Amino acid sequence: MKFYAVGMLALLAAVQGTAQTTAVSWTAPLDCNAAGEGALRPRIAINGDGNPVVLWGDYSPNSNHVAVGNGAAFLSPVEVSAPGCVPAVADWMGSSIAAAGNTVWVVMKGTPEESKPVYVRRSDDGGYTWGDTLRVEPYDGLVSRFPSIALDDPDAPLVQYMQFDSGYFGARQVVSHMMGGGFMSPVQVSTPFAPGDVCDCCPNQVVVQGSNVVALYRNAGPNIRVMWGASSGDGGATFPVGTEIDTTGWPLNSCPSSGPDGYLDGDSLRYVWMSGANNGTKVYVGNALASDLSLGAQWNVHPGQMQMLQQNFPRIAGSGDTLGIVWQQSMGGQHEILFSWSVTGPIGLSAPDTVNLDATGAQKTPDIAYADGAFHIVWSELATGQVRYRKATLTNDVGVQAFTPEAMRIFPDPVSDHLFIEGIIVGLAEVVDLHGRVHLSVALSASQLDVRALAPAPYLLRITDANGQQRTARFTKR
């Protein structure tokens, strides 16, 4: 069952200390490719024209593709995995993309992974055409996996990847930076600092702004699966600082196959990760100083959720105190994409909104980019084997009520007995599960809804007003 709400205003949050209200206005979902053309671990960057450039993987044969959007649609995909360089792709790991202006880079790992290198390709026209492949790592006889890429200077990308001795022993994280058109020898970023091996099946993420670089990764020793970082102030040439940046202390003797993400703003690092240390697998956000990685506060992104509700694969994007976080949320075999945002830093995060309007199927592994006051979000739609995209634009209104008849907010979330509704007080209210089944249907004539009869699970509230217009919002019954 599909729920379309083009132009729907989502959650609205007052900016503390001002009379100004910030809102998020959504576009309708767009298909990045045709059904069956691949949906593995999509990644997104924004080119110099403000257009989304989306990368994803496909099976049979293994390949990577890029499509550029123009606001109304996406152009036909272009394959960026070169002949003879078959990339490693999966729904939990794969290739990476980054942009500075209209220079866009992708990084991929060749297969078989035991012998093939990490390589990059470059586009100088915003992602429409691509140059030759360039090898990242030296001919050192070592094994590499899980590359990520970041750039601030179009001619100076940085690539972080996992490095092993022969036989996949001695897992560690390294970073290589480009200088003079070639990649320098990799710099060790985990071995001098983190105890034992790194988590050998968890992707990493390198982030950069100016000369500040932070390499993020999950460590494994001694079976404490927490996030670490290594910091550079010279563009990635050296990493003199490294430390643990995740205080959850998650003990686990297996691999969670999930890594961190972050962005830099001056000397501030904002980052997200998944941990199963408390109340099941949940998503967290943290702050640290980029220079020495001294920690600030850390939060659960959506606290109070039941243990069986699983959160994973978080991604973050932003500038300064404006940020957005997306993640995959799962319960009872159903998957959906959640989004939370703030204009006052992590402490001001909104209640989550559901990105996918289709309540059926499996929506997984999202990514997010931020530019010019808008969040660009992509995710994998496994039911159709394709990638989808939505844009959420921040809007400001001065002296206007936070909630208008065109908007709807529900709380608390999670809820035990009564769900309160702001913005709509009349209409047909239906509570629908993630399979599209209606569990409750009542004529709404007040600002609250009795949900005590519902079983614990995530739901969508759908309200149809007298004009036939529909609004939807997500909540969890506990």
C-alpha cells in the first residue's frame, strides 16, 4: 500500500530563543533507476550545480552505477566499474562517492579481494562522464577491503581502507591521500592507538574539512566493538592522535558489519554509529573536538524504543549546527528508513520522520547529503530492486504558528495508551502496520486517539480530512 503526500510538511521545531519556526518540506520520492537495475548500498553526493549524484551496486555481474538527478527525474545510469575491475558490492558494504564542486570521485574495491586493488575514478562534469581508473594502494602484497573517500580539494581526495597481512590477518585501518596526481603510501591510523585488530567486517568513513581529517572505524579488541577515530591536522599526511570515541562499551564476539559516519565543521566532529550495548541495536550521535578527539556529549538518536526494534546503518550530513541523520529501522522482518534533523546541533534533534511513503517491502541502507538548506536522502528499495530519492528542504516562517492545518504532529513516541495529535482534529483516522493492514479505523473528532488495543509494534497513522487530503506519521506502540 502506498501513501503519497507530495509537499507534506513534516515535523516542525521552534528554534530556541527566537520567534522563528523551522520546518521541513518534502518532495515526492523519485526513482534513481528502473526496477531491477540494482539497489545495493546507495551513496549520494551533491555536485556543483546542486544536483544529486547517486552511486549504487548491482549483482550479476557485480557492477557500480551512477545517476545524476535534475530535481524532476534522474538521467539514465552510467556504469562506473571499469572493464576488468569487477567491484566488491553487497547490501552492507561497497563503494563510496564524494564531490567538491563539479569534481566527483568514486572509490571501489576490486574482486577477488585477496588480490585486486582499491581504485578510483574521477568526473569533472558533475558525474555525467568518468575518466580512467587509478590505483590507490601500492604494490605491497597486502590485502585491502572497505574503501571510503572524502575530499575538500577537488585534486586531493583521501581514501581510508582496511589493510590485512596475507590470509586476512592483522586487520588495521589506513589512509592514503593524493598529492601531485598520485596516491601517497598509506598511513596507519589504527595500529598505533587501538588495541588488537580492528573489526574486520565493518566499513569505515574518512571525513575532511580543509587540513583537518578524521578517520573513523570500529575496533574489535578485546571483543569490545566500539568506535575509534584518528585525527590529522596536515591533510592526512600524519595522524598523531587516535582514541576511542564511543562510550557504549559494546561486548560482542561476532561482527556487526556496521560502521560510523561523520562530518567536520571547523574543529568540531559530529558522528553517528550503531551499538548493541544497551536495549538492542540502536543508533547514537556524538560530538568531539577534531584536533584531539576529546569527547563531548553522546545521545541515543531516538530514545525509549523497545528492545526488539532494531536500528542500524546510520548516516549523517550537515553544516555547523544544522544536521540530519538517517538510519534503517527494522522490526518483525519489516524495514523502513527514518530521518531526524536539527538546526541546533544533536541536542535539538527532531522526533523521527519516516522517509519512505511505501509501507510495504524492505527499505534499507540509506545515505544522506546536505547542501544549500536541503537534505538529500537515498535508500535501497529491495522489493523493486532499485534506488529511491527524496529531498527535505528547511523552511523558516517568522511569527507563524508552528503547526498549521496542512501539517500534523503526533506524540508521544513511543506511546502506551493515548496518541495526541496536533494540526488535525477531524477526519478519518486509520492505524496501519508495515504490511499495509489496517488495525484501527475511527472518525477522529478530538486531538487524541486511544491506541491501547494495539499490539506493540511500529505503525503509520493515516488521517484523511474532509477534503480528501491525507497526512501520515509514524509511531511505535509499546
